[in-house]
Amino acid sequence: MQQIIHLSNKKGLLIIKAKKKKLGPQCCSHPPTLNPTSGAGHVQKLGGLNAYVSGSSDSKHAILLISDVYGYEAPNLRLIADKAAVAGFFAVVPDFFHGDPYVAGNASRLIPAWLKDHAPEMGFEDAEKVVGDLKLKGFSQIGAAGFCWGAKAAIDLSKSGYIQAAMVLHPSYITLDDAKEVKVPFAILGAALDSNYPPKVLKQYEEILKANTKIDSFVKVFPKVRHGWTLRYNDTDAVAVKAADEAHRDLIKWFSKQLK
């Protein structure tokens, strides 16, 4: 999220400086145990990237799932793809990090250093290639869902009009100006306890999206959960699993409404 800092100089004039957008402290918490063999689907090349895919290739409806910093081998992300596949979608989880996801606890390469090689703004170009490949394969209705790091690529795709619908879940790196440029149906699922995108900020996004009468929009804040709750939850915590499942159902319901 872009934060604004207000300063005054010696003459009492107000100076406004924009602080560089960055990941919040919750973005890297509770890292998943990656598993390259997880999920009911398989890995294939799409748009030049390795991608976990699940569902029938005969479907005309595809959903691109754009990961957080932990990448496409996160089991809970692949689980969402499998759920979407059961609902009739061809779900695609590309490896946007080219085999180099963030490794929590690596003191020699902390998140600022890792982001120099994997800036969220870089995701759009790769995502465009994957969407282009899907179109060549006959998919006529394509949506994109971005989680944390992946939100930037998802909203950039929605600004380009290259897809038919989008959603971001516990987003990072998107701005209110981005929301003003959205050209397709757009949804946001946020966390009440998100330190970077709290409910009062999400309300601003909701107002901007609602003002755009050319598109359908949906903003929902989940109570008592933190950033990352849809992916990095404790499988043994019934409350956490319930909140994640609800978000997964909302995702599938949104794209079923917009793409089918």
C-alpha cells in the first residue's frame, strides 16, 4: 500500500512525500511447507512458465491464481485450484518466481533483497503471456485472482482489459489510483486485522469501485483474521479453516458469476 507522509519545513509549508510501497509485516508470517507434488493436478508449461494446472482442458473458463511470495508449490494455493476445478474451471497456478520463491528465515537474502529480483510489477508481463497462451488454447473466459504479492499483477490485468474478471485477496502493492483504472468486474477480499489494508482503507477501494458503474464490484472484510488467512492458515485450527473455506467459496462464486 502506498503510504503518505506529511512533513513541514522551516517556513511552515506542508510537504507531502510518498513512501515507497512495501510488503507489510504480516506478508511473510506463517510460511507454508512447500510441496512440489501436492494437489490433484499436474505441472505443465504455459506462457513459458511452469504452472500447476487442475481441471479439464475442455473447459472454456479459466482462472489464473497468482501466488504470494511463497510461490506455486504452496499446498493451500493448489487446493484452491483443485476446488475451482471441481466447480468446472481450468485453474492455473504459474511459477512467477522461476524456481526461486522467497525462503523465510534466510538471513543472507531477506525480503528486500528478494524483491529486487521479483518486484510485483514484474508479474504482469509473465501473467500476460500465460493468459495469451490460454486464449490460444481456446479459453474464452479468463479470470485472475492475486494473493498478496500477486494482487499487483491481477489488478494490472484488470486495468488492461485483457481478462474478463479479477479478484485480489489480502492484497499488497495496489493503490487507489489502480482501482480507478479497473476495466472489468473486480472483487477484494480483505482481513479485518490486516495492518496494511485495514477496513477503513478497503472502504475507500469499495467507494471507488462502486463509482465505476460500468463494472460489477464486490468488497468483503473478514472479521478476526489477519493478512494471508486464505493461504497460510493452520489446518488444525477449525476457526481458521472455516474462514479460509469461506473465502475460497467466495472466490469460486465470484468467477462463476462473471465468467459463466
